[in-house]
Amino acid sequence: LDICREGIRPEISESEAPKCYIDLMKRCWDSNLDNRPNATEVVKFIELFN
């Protein structure tokens, strides 16, 4: 839980994943709950990516 409280996130290289997915992951990790997409929004974003 300390990782969550301290905001530590893994590094992600754009060579590992498309930028749109990286941006979505970062939104999901936002420390402010109001900035995070809900599950329905995540599904919609992923459908748009494909």
C-alpha cells in the first residue's frame, strides 16, 4: 500500500506499448480519483484504439 500512497509507478517505454495505451494507464494511475476513468470509460477508450 505504500507504493499507492507514495505515487510510485512503473516506468513504461513507448516501444513497449502504443502511446494511447500508455496515456490510458497513466490516467488510471492518477492520484486524484476524479481524474481516473471508470471501467465503462476504459472499455470505450480501448474499443476506440482498435
